[in-house]
Amino acid sequence: MTDIVAGRPGGASFEGPHDGPAGGQLAHPDGRVELDPAGVLPPNGYTNDDLLPVPVAGRTWTTYNFLALWVGMAHNIPSWTLASGLVALGMDWKQAVLTIALANVVVLVPMLLTGHAGTKYGIPFPVFARASFGLRGANLPALIRAAVACAWFGIQTWIGGEGIFLLAGKLLGDGWRTAGEIGGHPWTQWLSFLVFWAIEMAVIARGMEALRRFENWAAPFVIVGALALLAWITVKAGGFGPLLDQPSRLGWDRDFWKVFFPALMGMIGFWSTLSLNIPDFTRFGGSQRAQIRGQALGLPTTMTLFALLSVLVTSGSQAVYGEPVWDPIALAAKMDNVAGTLFALLVVLVATLSVNIAANVVSPAYDLANLVPRWVNFRTGALITGVIGIVIFPWKLIADPHVYIFTWLGVVGGLLGTVAGVLIADYWILRRTRLDLADLYRPHGRYWYTGGWNWRAVAVLVVGGLLAVGGSYGGPFPADGLIPVLKPLADYGWAVGLGSALLLHTALGAGVRRTAGG
């Protein structure tokens, strides 16, 4: 039965702004908040239908939906090959799996803290960032996040296209694999890349509800596919090979710890993107309990088990083929059975689609819509993301595991950790999770700051980001680091960025509260 409290449906009560200019929102008994339906936001350049808060009636995602989301996102080719990158750096399989498990427990904490705002207020990440950075300033962290997502989208799309290319070549013969080259790759591989890209665009064009339904069935399908690959290689190998007995080249002394900490930061960096824009998904949450339980059950357990599964399958491949085959696409291409090859192709496509659309298209679509709401909606932003993902040459980012883990993931993690520190300090410490929804969309309201920018938050982002990644070394960076004095901090980039931003933004909190009324 529907309760009526103060004339409001569902037990909701009217809640004016916490302090500052007039406005209104409805606070429900379970803590979720929505705009007062009787209020009207005047048209302006800071809102469109995709950026407005999701009404409480539309927040329907359950624990299973969030669990399925993470299973679908974690079960992908780069996740599978994370362990191989660590083994290539000298770890044994136990050290690699332990590093991945610990990283995902650590990154879960900011994931839940930022996800809280999405479920409570029904807002996406770029709107959430307006509270701390200002209505215009929020575009800065949003575009940083969008740029990273576009790069990840390109990487995953290239991997998905590679899956089509290799497995289709198994069915169509040598002519497909040895076709004339363009830019160092057969034209058939470029065709596979574009076909996979087109499939992704077709799925995302149907919107977030279609994504939820897709993730619900994709998650168990990918698990079944991975277990089938394990069963196949186990039978073929007659057991597992020598990989599980391979000793660590690093041991557990100083050499290990020199690799462990930057590798840990790289593994955290793998999902540090989602620790920012998880409100894009939790805004549809039916309750805080649903998003907390779904994420806690979905992320660390799934990533750890998937890393272990990849080690077991690769161990079996070493027993069969005399060398470890870490790439599941290359391993599936070794199948002699046509039906098995087709099934493997379908699993690769579904696995890569599920992570790429959820993790790497949803965020930049909202971020770009936040930049110019009048001209860009969710679908237009997704198409722009798709185009950028093609032109950033993603195949170059994953060619070298050292560059991939230490440079790409490490630098990305440091920058995004800094943004997360600002958001968490502002929302949890300074505002105690209390926001004024209407003012998040209203020019010259409490989140307008100075010309739409909170320059304190921007300064914290610059300083924290400099501390986190200023000492980057190796790969494209100087051996002594970009800024030599900061080199000792480079191996801890995500933690340095998060911690420094958290402390600095909190220290400036009195000024923030005076300006924002927060």
C-alpha cells in the first residue's frame, strides 16, 4: 500500500535545501532522494533528459543486477591476461593472483563510497562532480575520465576484433589470415575490428535498460564459456602442466616488493575508472544495500576467480603445446572442432561486449553530454566515444606488458585516484552526503562557486595529480622520472593521488563550505 506523508507519495517527505537559496526535493524513508515533482527546473545549458536525476520509481536495479554487471565486466580478455602480465614480470601464479585479489579489495572501497551518491540522488558521475568542482568545473574530471574510457574502448574493441579475425580465420582458412596488409595488419583484421565496433554501437543505441538486460544474461553465459574452456584444456592435457610448479623469479624479498607495489597500483588502476563513474550505474539502484552487496559480491571475488581460472587454463596449455598460451583467443583458435570454435567466438564477443559497453561507453557518453547538454545526449556521446576509440591507435597501448601495467595503468590510476580523493572528501567529509539536487543543475546556485568553477578543487587536482604521476619513469618517460624528485612516489601513484587529494581538499573545506553553502 502507498503511504502518504505530508501529501507526498511513498512515505516521502518534503526536504528543502540544507542551507542556502530556495529549492525542494523529496527524501524517502530508505534515504533515497529525488526532485520535488511539483518543482520545475528552467531550461538551461546544464541539463538534459539523460543528466536529470532518475526518479525513485525508476531506480529498480537489484543486487543481482549489480552482481551481473560486475561479472560481465570482469570476465573479459584484458582481465584474463592480467595474470600473464604479472608472471611475465617475474611473479609466480600465487603472487599474481594475490596481487590481483588485494587490488580489487582496495579499489572496492572508493567504488562503494562514490556509488552511494548515485543511489541516494539518482545522479550520474559528471553531475555528482558538480558539487565539488562546480557546474562548469565538473567538465575537467569528466573529460579526464572520458579520455581514459575512450582509450579503453579502443583497446577492448581491438581485442574483440582480433577475436573475430583469428577465430573466423580458423573457419575460413589461410586466405582470411594472410590477406593483404594495410598499416601492418591484414585488411581482414581491420574489417573484423570495424564489424565488432558496429555491433557495440548497435547495442548501446538501445539505451541503459537494454544494457541491464544484456548484462543479466551475458554474465552466466561468459562464466559457462570460461569453464568450458577450462574443461577442454584439462581433458586435452590429461591434467595441468608445469606452470603451477614454476617458481617465482622474484622470491619474496626486496626484488618482489619492488615489482609488487607498482604492479598493485597498476591492478588498482585497471578499475580506478569505475571507482569514479560508478554513480552512472548505481543511480538506478533500488537501495543502498543492493548496490553495496552486488558490488562487494561481484568485483573482488569475480576478478580473483577469473585470474585463477586464467592461470589454470594457461597451465594446461603449457602441458599441451609446450609453452603457455595466455591469450584465450589464440588458445581457442587452436581448437580442431568447428562447433567449439564457433562457441568460443560467441563467448569472446559476448565477454568483450559486456565489459566494453558498460565500462567504457556509458561513462564518456554521460561525460560528453555534460559538456554540451543541449547538443549531446547519451546516444550521441556514445557515438563520439566510438569514433575516438578508433583514432587513438589502441593496438599500441597493449603491445608491451611493461608499458601496459606500469605506464598506462599506473598513470591512469594516479590521475583518477586524485579525482576520487576530491569527490570522497567533498561528499563524505565536508557535506556528510547531503546535496541539493536542484542546485546541481542551476547556474548561480550553491555549486556555482566562481564563474561555475571551484578553483580550490581544481588546485587540489593539479597538486595531487602532480604528486601521483609527476615522477613517472620507464617506457616513454625518462629513466630518472619526469620530475626526478617525485620518482619515489611514482610506484604508489593511485594511493598518492587519492590520499593527497583527500587531505588537501578536506584542509580547504572551510573555504569550500563558505563558497558553496554545502
